[in-house]
Amino acid sequence: MTSTPTAPRLAAATLEPLFAPSGVMVVGASATPGKLGAVMAESLRGHDAPLYLVNNRAAGMHATIGDALAAAGGEVDLAVMCIPAPATAQALRECAAGGVRAALVCAGGFGEAGPAGEAHERAIVQAVRETGIRLLGPNTSGFFVPGRGLRASFVPGVAAVRPGPVAVVAASGGVNHALAFRLQRAGVGVSLAVGLGASLDVGAEDVLEHLVGDDGTRVVALHLETVKDGPALLRAVERLAAIKPVVALVVGRSDVSEFAASHTGALATSWRTTRALLRQAGAVLVDDEEALVDAVTALAGRRLAPSSAPGVALITAQAGPGLLVADALQSAGVDLPRLSLQTQAAVAEHLPPITFQANPVDTGRPGAGFDRVVAAVAADPAVDALAVYGLTEPVVDLPAAVARSGAADVVPVLVGVDGPQGDLDQARESAAALGLPLLAGPTALARGLVALVEDARAQYARSVEPAPAVEPAHLTGPWDEIRAKELLDQLGVRTPPRRRCTNRSQAHEALGTLGGPVAVKLVDAAVLHKTELGGVHLNIRTTAEMDHALDALEAVGARELLVESMAATGVDLIVGARRDHVFGPVVLLGLGGTAAEVMADVAIRSAPLSEQAAADMLDDLQGRALLLGHRSGPVVDRTELARVLTALGGVLRATPAIDEVEVNPLRLTASGLLALDAVVIPSQAAHAGDHGSL
Amino acid sequence: MTSTPTAPRLAAATLEPLFAPSGVMVVGASATPGKLGAVMAESLRGHDAPLYLVNNRAAGMHATIGDALAAAGGEVDLAVMCIPAPATAQALRECAAGGVRAALVCAGGFGEAGPAGEAHERAIVQAVRETGIRLLGPNTSGFFVPGRGLRASFVPGVAAVRPGPVAVVAASGGVNHALAFRLQRAGVGVSLAVGLGASLDVGAEDVLEHLVGDDGTRVVALHLETVKDGPALLRAVERLAAIKPVVALVVGRSDVSEFAASHTGALATSWRTTRALLRQAGAVLVDDEEALVDAVTALAGRRLAPSSAPGVALITAQAGPGLLVADALQSAGVDLPRLSLQTQAAVAEHLPPITFQANPVDTGRPGAGFDRVVAAVAADPAVDALAVYGLTEPVVDLPAAVARSGAADVVPVLVGVDGPQGDLDQARESAAALGLPLLAGPTALARGLVALVEDARAQYARSVEPAPAVEPAHLTGPWDEIRAKELLDQLGVRTPPRRRCTNRSQAHEALGTLGGPVAVKLVDAAVLHKTELGGVHLNIRTTAEMDHALDALEAVGARELLVESMAATGVDLIVGARRDHVFGPVVLLGLGGTAAEVMADVAIRSAPLSEQAAADMLDDLQGRALLLGHRSGPVVDRTELARVLTALGGVLRATPAIDEVEVNPLRLTASGLLALDAVVIPSQAAHAGDHGSL
């Protein structure tokens, strides 16, 4: 584990010298076949720019970096380092001194390799900081730009990766290659593929910022293992996703921290928080690398317009596979709207009467009129995206039939096929020539559609105005329950009527004033778990019951009391805001009760957030039905809930002295939301642990 | 929707004439290229047995079925019908009369096609019943047996499907082809591939029974849309899974019933119940067709020995993809045990010190000694299965290196690779020649491993003795709460001390005898929801409180009362048993409370079941941590819980007069499980609806 600080991000130093270098130098090139320095030099020969090889013992190569730079006459932007860790910092300085503006360091042996490695790491970070050279790596197998023939990679197979619209930004060099190869197998080309490795300088956020201006990139596949600078990453995703789709795969659903640390030298980031915040920033989230490739394949075609609930139609030549697609779509929450009667009538002109035609449309084997069926469905006003599936057949070129329909001029269209490899390859070629995304099989087709829909939803959510700025909280601690509820009052979050009492007669008077039933609670900023301590007495109605409660509270040493009206029954929620150690202020929403707790049914967003985004958190909850009138229960007012959530986020944004606010429970009653208990944790206390990342 | 009964299953009539016919006849063959009767005839020419074509208007074909049979001299086992629905029944009778023992009916237009179709369906069911001919279909695109060149399919691409170890049994002809093609693309061969269509005679259970004795089949891929005869299906899976792995994909996670009904003419079966019961019968369950193919690819190699928790090891040439595999495995509950110090020492001899070597083992690019690393890991006593992953490289034949290690003689070994298509094809060929299952990419590799582990777990669970037979319940209704609790007493399920009271003085006396606090409840077999009616009063301690409760109960018309000791606090469960309309008696386990309810966190098993199987139900629950000492709470005794569940299942098995028993809540307290409320529903009442399939 390393604690070396990363180099400062120099906004001025673009990544152009790294990804579009005028000349390239290999430091530690080799003439011995099979050696990494030889493989790299060979791989770089395909690049359409001058190449300079440095090795002080190989004939025909430049003996020193200086010699190479002199020969190049200042035309070297990128140095590829095939040398051991200890020699790297000095080589970086020599390169930078000679005008080299970017370097790729492939070697391992830095932060992940114990104290000696950490020293080497500090040395190269220092060199980067002092010279301004941009550094990719260390501990990566490189990057490649197929469109330029630029392949800074040890893996010869990358020569087969074709130029195309997808940029791959992977935490790991291995995953970068695996993704690029999977794209190649899917018939999809790559604009840029980067393995970040240890990210001592160039991080995912830098490459994403670079891609904002990269016209060759139409969609981005992002693979994340850890996040060093959460806010910078979210800003970059937000900027990029506004103009082209970003699909993200986050590692770490399970605890892989030990293995991951050996690999990246960094602490694992919370999987759940990272995913939620990336989605909020506009990314489409996927579960594995297969879904990642399916998603970018689909999104490399046309993007849907922003929409909260796009409608998808499916035309299938075989009912069984169509059922698999429909089942996968509906399970992912994608709407398959019933086609209009007009559309159904148009479709029926070309199909036998027994097939299902409302959506999905079951055509049977594509025959005459198939293209008109496709056109009619695409024209239905409820249809925002269309998928067409069929088994490959020698007499039917499905992509061509779809293209003939003109549907792709109306809505984004995906084609799904299944067939033996040779037929599939033919269908891919046909689809590629026609500009139609092609996916192999029902599940891949469904995943592609889900990605289109999720992207449209994310863009819609982002299009909503952000929340207004929030005033700092005027209150200060010590934050006992009463103080915390006064903060909620300021924020406009409803709390039950209450009295602070310091003796028995005040408590009896409060019961009289408030009327029973009341709750009587110990008030002490130092006590976080009142209930466990016997500090909470509920349903007090009579003087006798109050005396009984007061006796018990005296016995546990209570000096101040809160007497409060009991709330009506309802459904309990937990809401809160806290500082995530990677991403900063986040807000949380969950259902109350232990069942929801052990199932980790929680929605998370970065603050500030719009009321719309806050209201949408409800839809993340597996148990949301409980808040929507389950068994004649109360129905949550989404606006009221959104106001509570944005207000809590605002407190953390505006008040550095507060690290966490938790309202547990926030009760949904027939007359709205009511905060029954609240805890505020000041900044110091939050550092004591126990309130870590979700 | 049809209500036609299916033909009776004739145990004597095997499927040999269907899948291994001595001669084949095409009824409705055609000489016109492109017509289905021509495509089918052409497709069947590859079969290594005589072929007879029937068409009364085509030159060179037999004019009638009788002519063809006369020419064949009794050597036709299978008739393939390429004729319209109305002509089918008569053709079936003619075939059967001439000694044909099996038929494939491809046409649609039967039960799914309204009243006319239903009449045709009744006619062919009648013909099947009277002649004993076995019928596959209707409404299917057929089946194929690549090893015999027997391709009764309209899809020419099936010629590319190679012979091999996987049998495909699909509800739909389209899915049958899609799966076979996906297997072809994965380099895996097929022994038999069947699309069942409407299953009027031959159902999934028949084909599975056939596969028990089919030596060419080593693993079975099962696709289900609906289940007609649940018990027969479960019996067949149980028999088959005992000798070869069965992997099942069940459609219907979401509500696809409308489209499905149009396709199959049958009611959708409960997805959740079907999956749970198939798993209990020994099948491995998967979520989509990609996972299905990955699972059978892995299981076509060696099967693991039955085990409740097999240990898996992963060797990876690239850390990043290895992390994806490890994350997927752990998320699926697969154990990656730490390798022994001895193994780690053996591994360390061949690897640089900085890589992770405890499991996963990160080798870096495979070099000298790689095979010895693989051998050492395979020999570790904690390792029951091994996966090796690497990017394809020209100088490294990964399957060959794995084979050299001899690891596959010690444990099942899977190889995972990523590379461009050409390199992947080479790796597949190499692996196939060496008998090693090969999977493309980290997720596919992880899915393969999960399938190996799930199969071993299912076999282990099945190896446990079944539960003992249960005596019929001696009690009869009317089943009010007290009667229901007496049944629980008989079963050995603990209930709180109680008194039945018919007047106020008995109630007061009961409070005195039992001591407070008590619950006082309305007792009436006709009232299912006492609480909603104001029929439940809790925490009664004093005479005054009792009078208050009795007043209220009188007001709602209570004539009989239950006075019962209040139970200690704890965690509430719901347990029950009911008759599923497809599968018969099932038992259910869920957590109490509305949150668990709306999340549908329920475990389901078929009864009878062993105590071991019942205890394992706990592991299905997402919120199981609540029962395992969450926040210093009570820990469930698995044996006690298993006894309750098996006893409830036993009641339904032994007592036809009872359709459902529900204990809600069954409370887990510090001193064990206690049934706080119980409902028994006699058989008549259960047909009133409201207690349908989960």
C-alpha cells in the first residue's frame, strides 16, 4: 500500500503528445526477439510517424536518450519506457529535458512492490511534477490508437483491432486488451484503447477529458478498479456524457480488496457508491465486460434523445428468442409499449393473423413485406428505439432488410441475430456496411437496448436544473437530538412537537401541554445509541406512566430529557447525508427496519443534486412499493421527499463543520414525512471511524 | 388459450423411433426450391437412413403415405409433417397404421390459433392417444442429431452444428436453433437438439428421460417456458442430474404471459417456483442463454464430485481480468480458498516475488515453469476446480501449457482466453484437441466455474437422505387459530401457552393462570384477517386492560376468544406449505415484515424434502443475516427450523383435505422458534383464489 501523493493535474498539459505523438522513442528497445523491448519496438513500427530506438548495447540503435533526441531534431513527443523501475525517473528527466512531453511506463515494481518500489514511485512522481511530462502508467501493458497504427503494446494481437468509434479506458492493461479483443470479435472498431495501470499521473478523468474533444470517439467504455479523485472523475464523466455515451464497469461488487491492492497499490473504492454516482453523472452502468461491449456496440449507433421512459419495440422472426429478449427487457425495467391500433393494422397487412403483433411483433421467417412491418413499427409514436431479431438464413439478409425499411432514419435500430459463425460473420459485415449495430443473440440484443434506454434516462435526469444553493446552517453543536431537530426545522423538515426538560415537573407539564401519547428520551450529545441504553420510553399517556419512565431515565443518569408527541403509525425510512472519503458529500435513502438494512437496499447520490434527481432515488429501492400505498398504506409525496434529501445534502455542502446528518426514522405517515430521530456528527467525530464509505 | 388435455404418457413408447429412426418420410415434401417441404427434404438428405418423400402432385415422389410405406417395406419410423394443421390428424393415423412410430409436426395453427385450431389440436391428440404414435410438436422448427446427420429442421445453418456432448432441450424451436448455433460458435458440439413446440405429446420430461440412456450426451441444456406436468419434470431432472449435469434456463422472470400464451397456448408457470424446484431436483440454474452455453461448455468436461462448498482456484496471466473473474465468483458465493503455504512456496519458485500468489495466482505472462505453477495449484488440497486465464499470444499455447501440467488429471480445469477472433479460434482448436473446456473472457470463465460449483452443490444436497414419511394429521376443521395451533402441537412446532374462552370470566381466569402480558384474539375459522377487523389485542396485563379488550372484541361480534401468553421479542419469519397448481406440495420460508414481503425474499422447495434441504432454504434468503445473530439478536437453530419446514410439507403430503398451512409469524426468540399465529386452509377454500402460485 502506498501513500505517495499523485502528481498535480496540470490543466495545460494535454494528452495530445501521448495519443497523437509526432515522433516516438523506445527507451530500452531490444534487438533480441521475444524481449519486451523488441516486441514493443516491433509493434510501434506500424505507426505513421518517426520511431527512435534507444539501447546502449544494441547495434543500430541510439546509445542514449540524448543521442536519439539529437537525431530526431526535437520531433519526439512520446517516450515508451521498457526499462526497470529504478532507471525510470532519471530517464523521464532526460526525456523531458529534450522536449519529450509524454511517457508510457510499462514496468511494475513501483508502489505495489514494497518500500523499494515506493521509493522509485516517489522519484517518478517528483520527475513528473518538476518537468510537467505526462506519464501513463507505470504497471500497464500500454495503449493503442488503431486509426494511426500507433500500438504501444506488448500484445501482438492488437494489430487485429480495427479503427472505429469506441474508446476503451481501462484501469488495467489486461482488461484494456481483453475489451479491445472482445470488440474486435464483435466486429466493432476502436478509436483509442488505454490501460491506465497505477495512474500516478494520467488518470481515467484525464483520458475522459481528452475524449471530449476526440472526434473519432463516439462512445466510451470505462473500466474502473479504484477512484483516486472522485469529484474530478464525476466532472469528467458529466462533461463527456453530455456529448457522447459513457458506459462504465466498476469492479468490486464482492470484497476483492486484497488481490486488488496487490495489483493497483490502492484502496478499493465503494462499489455501490461509485456506481450510483457515475450513473448520476450520466454514465450507463453495466455488470460485466460482456455487457460493456454489448452496450457500446449499441451506443456506437444512434443515441436516443433524453427521455425518462423511452418505449422500445421488438420485431422477431422467432417467438422463443423474442420472449427471451422481452423478458430481459422487462426485468431491467424497460417499457415495451403496446403498439397503436393503427400500427397493428399496418403490420397485420403483411403477417399471418395468428402471430402476436402488439409488441413484440412476431413475424415468423421474414418474407415479402417484412421491411414494411419494420417501417410501420418504427413509425409508431410510442416507439423510441427498435430491435429486430432473427436466425441467420441464406435467403434473408436481415440487416439489409432492416436497412431497406428506412426505420433507422426514424429511430435507433439494433439488429440481433443467431447463426453459425460463418453466417454471423456475414451478417456482421452486412450490418457494418449499413451502419447498423449488430448483436449476437437475444441477451446481447436486450443488453444493447437496455443501454440505449439507460443512456436516454441518464441524459434526461441530467437535463433537469440542479438544486438551488443552500444557506449554511446557523446552528452549532453540541449536537444532541433536540439540536439536530432544530437544524431539521431550519431546513423545513417536519419534526413532532417537543419540549426540552431538565426536571420532572417540566416533563409532567410537557405531557399536559402536548397531550398523550408522548415519547420521553434521554438527551445527550455524547450518547449515540439511546435505545440500547434504556434511554427511550414510548407511548406515555398518564402521569403514572410518566413517573415510571422518569424513574428509569434517572437510573441511567439522564440529566436532560426530550418529551415529544408520538407520531402516527406509518412506514419508516432512513435518510442521511455524509462525506464519502472519495467523492465528498453524498445523500442516502433507505427503508427503515432491519430487513432493508441487511439487504443493503439503499439509494445514493452525490450532493448537490436536483429535486428531480433526489426524487428518482426512490426508484432505486428494491422495496419502494412500501412507500407507494402498499396494503392501503400512505403514498410518499416525491417532492416532499426530494426536498428533505436535497436539504440534507445542502447542509453538508454548506457546513464543513458537519460530517454527517442521519434521520432515522423519517416516518411516512398519512399526513406526510416526519423526522422522529436525528443525529448530527460534527467533523471531528466522523474521523473516528464507524461512519465509513457505504 | 386451450384446455385440450395432453395425451397420456405411454411409458412403453420410447423416443428411439423419433431420434434414431430406421427410415424417415416427409409428408408434404416439395420439389419447389424455398418451400418448407423442399427445405426439409433437402435437410434430411444428410441422414444415414432411407428417406421417402410424399406429395401427390410432384413427379418422382410418392403420391400417398400408403405408397411410400409400401415402397419402404415397413422401414419408416419417423414421419415429418410439412402439411397444414387441418390435414395433420388424418396423416398421423395413416402413418401409424403403416407402422410409423413417431412424427414431427412443424406447422402452427393448433391450440394457439383460436377455436378452429383447437379443434385440429383435439384431433391430433386423439390420434396420438388411439395409435400410440409419439408426436413432437406441433409449432416447432424441429430437431437434429448431428452425429447421425439427422437434421429435421428448416434452418440450413444447422449443417454447421457439429456432433458433441451437449443435448439441447428447448421449449421453442427458435431457441433450440439459437442455442445450437451459440454452441457451434463456442466450439462445442451437440448430441441432440430438440425444439418442443406445443408439446402435445412429447414434453421436456420425455426427452430428459430419453437422455438418461443416451450415451452420446454428457450434459443437458434445458430451456423452459411453461411446465405442464411439474412432478414428471422434476422426476426426470432428478434421474438425469444424478448421472449427468442438467443446466436450466427458465423464462418468465418478468410478466411475459400475454406474448408467451400467444406462442405456446399455455399458462405461464411461476418462474420463482420452477427455478427453486428444478435446483432442488439437481439442476444448475442460469439467467440467460449465454450463461447456459457457458455452463454446459464447462460441464461438458469433468464434473466435480458432490460437495457443499467446493474450493476454486484461479491462475491468471493478467491481474485485471483475473480480478473480474474473482469478483464474479465471490459475488456468486463461490469460495476462492487461500492456497496452503506449501503450495504458495511451490508457486513462488517459478514466479517473480511481487505478484499475488495466494489465490488468485497472478503469474504475469506465462513463462518457463508456468506448467509447474498450474500443477502445484491443482495439487492443493483446498482446490476442487481450477481455472486458468490469459490473453492469447503467438508464443504461448495456453491450453497446451495447461495440458502439460497434468492438472486436468487431478481436478476439473477450465481455460479462459481473450484475443482477436483468429487467435481465439486457434486456442479453441487446441483446447478441443486436448479435451479442455475453453471459455472466452473473464465473465464466461467465471460462469463456467460457478456452474461446476453449483452442480457439485446440487449433487451434494440430493445425496442427503429424504425426510421420513409423515403421519396424516388426525385433526379436522373448522380450522380456527386454536385448531391450527393444535395441529402445530401435533407436529412438534412450539406454540405459546393458551386458553380457549367463550365468556369474559374465562378470559379473566386465563389472564390469571397464564400471567401477563397476554394477547387476546378473536377466534373464528371464517375470519382470515383478524387484525384488520380489530380482533387482536396485545400486551394485556391488568384486569382493566382485559375488560377494555373484551369490550372491543364484543363490539366486533367475537363469540370465542384465544387468550395466549405474549412471546418474547425476536425476529419474525413466515413459514408455510401449500399446493402449487403445477408442482403439488411446496414449502415456503420468508422473513416477516412488509419489507421482506415486497422484496419477495422467499425460499421455496418441493415436499417431501430432507431436513438438510429444508435447512438449506435459509441460505436462499437475501436477508438471512437477520436470523444469524444480527446486532446480538438470536441465532436460528437450523435443525429446529428444518423440522418445522419438513413437518409442514408432510402435512400437505399426508392430508389431502388441507391445501395450505401458514405460520405467520414464526418467531425466532432467544429460546427457539415459536408459532404466534397459524392459518390452515382446507381444500375447498383454496380453490377460491387468493392463494395462487408464488
